[in-house]
Amino acid sequence: MFEALVARAELTETFFGLVERLPGADNLEVKVLDHFPRESGAAASKIDVWLTARVNAKKILAFLDDYDAELFGNGHLELGVYVRAKSATLRLTEHKTIVWIADDRTVDADVRRWFAEPELPELATLASVTSVPHLHYRPAKSRDHKKLGVELYKQRLRRVATEPPAAAKVAPVT
């Protein structure tokens, strides 16, 4: 696993550059997280997972380019690009870190080089906003929870899963 924290100014181009280099991108996932407020102002209380049909990197990049302000600026979403042949995912997390997770380790050296090219410093541990209290935001002109779901459906993504909130997945310690 590799993870990078990229300055906002370089985030979109860095993620796009990584997607362009992936060995056979197959699907784009948009995960709408449980803390995305609904129209009533209450948290969504569930996680919705939207997925494209099997496509290619070119189509994924075109979609991301069309919706970059909406998707990259929204702290209530995570994006994932699947590479089935490598059992791998390139993920843009809700905290805007870029993560590479793969079962197939054959491309690790390439991915490490790709992460290094934008001169991202290598750190022993990544200091992240996840370790401190923080807020999630979305751009003022972006779609609300309901309108985003309608737009994803119009763009031929399908809701493939509805999951309980992350806190509900963790078994209590007794």
C-alpha cells in the first residue's frame, strides 16, 4: 500500500496522472459517505456505493474531468479506480489522500516511481487529518446528497451497495 497527501493545487492533476498510467483501469467507484448531510440537514446514516459499468481509463478520466470540481472538492465522497487484472484500487479518500492498494505486487515499483515523480516527499508515517477532530465540506455550488445521486444515475453509474456507517461496522470491545 502507498499513500500520499497532495496539496490541493496539485491533487486533481496528480490523481489524473496516476489514472492515466494504470495498467488497465476497469471501473470508477463513487462512495457517498454516511456523514454527507441529507436535504433535511441530518447525516445520511448509510454509505452508498456507486459504480460504473466496465469501462477504461479514458472514459474514467473523461467523467472525472467533467465532474472534477464536484468530486474532488467534496469531503463526503471517496473515489476509487479498480484495476481487476492486478486486484488493485487507486483511491482518493474523503481526506484527500491518494492511496494505492493491491494484492498483486508486480507493479509496486512502478507505482512507487509514479508517486515520486511529482516530488512527493517519502515519509515514515503520514500525518493525516484523521488523527484529529475535523470537519468535512463540499463546495457551495456542488450538488446536495439527493441531486448527486440523481446525477450519478443519469451518468449511468449504478448504486451497487448500501452499507451501514463505518462506526456501526466496528464491533464493540467487551
